[in-house]
Amino acid sequence: MEMKKTVFYIITGEMDRARMALMVARRSAEFKRFQDVKVILQGPSEKLLLDENPEIKDNIDFLIKNHNIDSACKFIAEQMNISDPIIKRGVELKPGGERLAALVNDDYVPLVF
């Protein structure tokens, strides 16, 4: 069976749900459950990129190091005034909807949280 590519589209404001999505994305990438794993953060979940909670930071660090985080939404980051720290963290800011469409059009299956 051919493995699929997936994009975790994390947009929830429920931080427990967003943290779970990050953990599942990390484990999916780490254990090669899909051909490729990408993550897009949009909305309140973008704040997780700056969270100092050790579990969250560890998952984010892994996903950044392994090039799994595609982007965070530029428009929302600017609205929340967190663009600079996100960029310093090593995450690109791009239009969230455009990135989601590009990945879906490249045969990524979206998992939405």
C-alpha cells in the first residue's frame, strides 16, 4: 500500500487539542507513519511556537529540526504581534490558506485540529 503525505492544519483555540495535535504530528513524523508530514499553524495555535512548556517546546523543536513545520499564518501572527519571535524560532510566515491549498493540491491529506 502506498503511503500518504499529510498536513496537520492546527487552527484550534483549545490549547489541549492543539498540544495533542502537535504530539501526534511529531510521533507521525518520528515513526514514519506517513510518506511526509507537514504542519501549518494558524490562529491561536501559533502561540504554541513560543510556549516554554517543556513538552510543547520539545515537540516544536523536533518538528522544526526535521523540517515538518511548513509555516505559521503571516496575517494572524502580525495581528497577534508575534511575527518576529516566530521568525526567530525558525518558522516561516506565509498565508495559511494558500499554504494549505498548495499542499492539498500536492496530494497531502489534511488532518484538521
